Amino acid sequence: QVQLVESGGDLVQPGGSLRLSCAASRSIFSNTIMGWYRQAPGKERELVATFISGGSTQYADSVKDRFTISKDNAKSTVYLQMNSLKPEDTAVYYCNAKFILSELWGQGTRVTVSS
């Protein structure tokens, strides 16, 4: 069974940067839509960034021009580069893989933005 393993979460000061990684246990990118979501305390899980059909990307308005999603097919890894971090970016970040009839979630990695 395919697994997604996130890493890279940490405590960072406002204005800082982090890069999150999501490694799949085997190559799945050819038939999936990969994305990043986040869930802040007391809030619902929300989309942060995702690849969409045709290889384009889509971002939440709150992270546009600050976050960048990318992937390395050879490593079966998706990345989320986060710059100019704000306290409101504090959340558990989850990697998601959408298949035709199902989806898969990673266990999450915690990002805390605080001085």
C-alpha cells in the first residue's frame, strides 16, 4: 500500500522560510493529483497548494506569492517551499494524493510560526 510521509515542519520566526517534503513509498505521480493542505487549531482543513490537470498549480489566496509547490518525479517527492511565513500559517500540514476513486493522506507535519 502506498504511504505518504511528510517532513520539514518546525518552529520558525515570522518572516522565515521552511521547505516541507512529502515522499511517496512508490511512484504514484503519473496517475494522481498531489497537493498540500493544512489544519490550524480549531479550524477545518483547507487547501494550501495543489497541482491540477495539465501540470498547472493552484494556491490558496492567503499563500499566493509566498508558497511554491513542486515535485521531483524521480524521487516521488512533492515539496512545499514556504517563504515570508506569518503566525497565521501555523498549522499541521498534510500531503494529499487524489486518485480516480480514492485519496490518500500523510500523517502531517507541524509548522509553528512564532517569535
